[in-house]
Amino acid sequence: MAGYTGVILGISETITEIVNYELVRGNALWRFGLVLLVVLVSMLSGRIVQFFFNGYASRAAKKEPDGPRALLFKALANPAYVAVFAAGLYFCKLPLVFHNETGIRLAVGETWMMVVRVTTAVAVAYALYKLVDVAEYYLNRLVGRTETTLDDMLVPAIRKSLRVTIAIVAILLISENILGTNVKSLLLSAGVGGIAVALAAKDTIENFFGGITIFADRPFQMGEMVKVGDHTGPIEEVGIRSTRLRTLEGHLITIPNSVIATSMVENIGKRPYIRRTSNITITYDSGHRKAGRAVELIKEVLAATPEANTDPDKPPRVYFSDFNDWSLNIYMSYWVKPADYWVWHEVNERVNMEIMKRFEAEGIEFAFPSQTLYVKKDN
């Protein structure tokens, strides 16, 4: 028994020596074991908190999809994990000793606390960064009350601007207040370089202010048909730098905002109607009776077309207008409403077919460019 007791005491003394072995002066091995335990507990606690936030967000999303509560807890899930981990880093410091024999705090202790403060600041900045989604939710509700659709494109631009601003401010605050970097001197020294960059980015700055002009003046809405220069088509997207237009051929055109701000924009989608003017030519053999009858027939056709009689101030116009070289000319004009491009074509086709049918029934012939030569023979 005495031998076993000695062995046990020897093992116990060996374990005690190992546990109390100082890896760093004043810090035994068991202290680092506590640090590892605190790190594991903090990571596990962070995952639990993250799971709770995501679970609550999922349950809230089932009751109200994309509601503010679901967005709030979903946005705070990852920042909460970082915050719990920062708290764990702080408690990891407690088991360790950061003093030397004279009682002066070692630099590693200050560095440790700096890491804790930086991690905490990152958690706060991360939370603000993710909370932009909640702000976007309320902005979308606000712009949803307006009739304009251009505001819908302004919300993503505000979201990106807020996130970039939060990131820049967080970096500056962490650099100056926690890391001790002289940000003012750094910015001052970068002033000359900033001027050079501003000159090099002149076009980008012009496009940025061009985008602000578009959002302020609202010359068009999303989906409206516009003509900018030689390009015609509906607006698909308005960004801070450029505007995207889908041509009628299906091509996606990206136009710098500075070009749109300084160009004449023809908003085709704002027109209340589409006007058609046409010259209908009949042969000289028709005579005045058939010419008069042709005018009456065209007026009857247009009067029976409801899309051409929606505005009493703009009734269809039909006149026997001119004597051409090779035909008698009948001027026809009418306004189609609604101002839909394809409705306009459908109405034109219907009017053309009805005019042809009635002219054939009355024996009125359409004229085409021709010449008649009379050759005189001498006796």
C-alpha cells in the first residue's frame, strides 16, 4: 500500500507541477486552460444567441413576411455573435496576470484590451450596417405612398450610401480613438493626393451630380418610354453613376447621368395620346363626286373608331387638301388614346382595312406615282 500511495503522490505532484508550470512569468498553465474554456464558452454562447435571433426572425417572418421585427432580429443575429465574442475576449483577460515584479502593466495587457475594444466597436458598426435593412423597409413603405416610381430606385442608392458612410465612419473612429492613429494628419497629408484623384475622377463626379439632378427633377419614371439622343426605349434602372435603357431592339444601353442631365430627354411615356397623320391619294379619274365621297367615307370610318374619339377637343380631321402631280390628295389626322404603341398600330390597321373595303365598294381607286406621256405626231 505504501508503494501505491507513493506512486499516487508522485503522479499528483507531477500533475500539480504541470498545471502550475509557468508558460509566461506569473501565468501558470491552468490559467491558459481557463482562457481556452472562456473562449469556447463565449463562442458557444454566441452561437446560442445567434440561433435565438434567427429563430425568432423566422417565426416573425411566417406571421409577417419581410416585416420590421423579422428584419430587425435577422439583422442583429450576426452582430450579436460578434458582441458576445468580444465579451468573451474581455473575460479571457481576467485569469491572466499582466504585471511584472514592479507592478507596471505589460504592453500585452494594453494590446489585449485594445483588441477587445476594437472587436466591440466592430460589433456595434456591424449592427448599424445591418440595421440599414430595417431603415430600407420603412423607406420603401414611405416611397410606396408616392405616385412616382423613380423614388423606388432612390431607396437602393440611399441604402448603399448609408452602408458606405457607416463603414467609413467606423474605420475612422476605430483608427483614431482606439488604435491611436492621427487621422487628421493622415487626411491632411492625403489632401494633395485627393485633389489629383478628384481631377482624375471628374467624369465620375459629374455623373454623380447628374444622378442627383435626375432624382430631383424626375424627367421620367421607371418603365416609361423615353428618347435620349438616338436611343429610344423604356427605363430599366437609374443609378448614381448611370441610367440603363432597354431599346426596342432589346439592347441594354447604359447612359452616363451627366449625358442625360445635359441632353434633351423626350419622355414618350408621358404623352396623353399618339397622333397619326396620313395622306391618302386617289386617281384624277375619280372626279369631284368620288373625291367628295372618299372624304365622307374616311370620316365615317374614323367616327366609328372609339379610340380616335376620346377627346372632344381633338376630333378626327379629314380634308381634300391638294392636287398632286399624279393624284388627288386627302389629308387624314386623328389622335389615338390610350397612348399605347401597340394599340396605336392596331387602330391604324383597323382604319386602313375599313377604308380599303369601303373604297373598293364605291369603286374609288388609290393612286400611285405615275406619268402619262402624250406623243404628238406631225402630218
